Amino acid sequence: MIAIIRIRGSTGIKPFAGKTAELLNLNRINHMVLFQESESLNGMLNRVKDYVTWGEVDTETLELLLKERVLLNGRKKLTEDYLKSSGYSSIEELAKALSENKVKIKDLPDVKPVIRLNPPKGGYEAIQKPFHQNGSAGYRGSKINNLIRRMIVPGVDLNGKDKN
């Protein structure tokens, strides 16, 4: 499972990269999508590599995303009732099925395909440099999990209000 996060805005973006980001449903900064790895996805990522960062997400981080940030239609959180109606007994089971490519997130009914995240705690590195040059853009591999965990900030609900 590949997690793709948009890190740069749309000002000054090249037209082919803007269209590709639109096809990936990455219309705003700090939005994330999950895809199965494929050759066509690699081609799309190559076109938007200066505006996004991506890598392989592990099961624990995927489970945390499902608990904290994945939304159903109507801006409702994922609930146990919804999971049972979809054929899964728990969030852990759904995360495992997603990471093993048994199901796609877009195939789940009423689940929004785009995951909204907070800006990372501690900020991004240089967003105009590639990751291998101590920047933020481009391929990160398994280090995407650290970035995602920094972007899931506990204590803030999905409407931006403090839970405390």
C-alpha cells in the first residue's frame, strides 16, 4: 500500500503536474490518498514528484489512520457498526486487508477516498528539495510512516477544535 501526500500548493504548478495531481485526488496541501502499487501509478508519481511525497505505509500506521482520520460520508468517523456492515470485525482486520491488497479503500462504500491531515508537527523539511537531499518531496520509502504519525495530531478533532 502506497501513501501519497501533497506537500506543495497549486501556485506555479506545471499544467501536466496539476492534472496528474487532480487525477490522484490531491487537490490541497496535506491531503493523503492510499493506492495499490502499480506501473501506471509509478508513472503518475514521476510526473508530480516535485509536489508530493510518497512511500510504503505499514499496518500499524494504517490502523492509526483508520481510527483517527478516515471519514465516512457526512464527516463521520469510522465506527464498529459500519465495519460490521462491511464484513470486517475490527479496524485491525480492515487495516490488514488493506495492507495485503485484499481490498481497496475506494471500494469501501461511503468511505471518502481522501484523508485530510494536519501539517506535520515540527514542520516539513525543505519542500522544494527531494527527500534524498534532506528535503520533503519525492519517494521516502518506509520513512513515510514517521511523517504520517507527525501529521496525526492527537487532541484536535476533524473540525479543528480542541478535544481537551
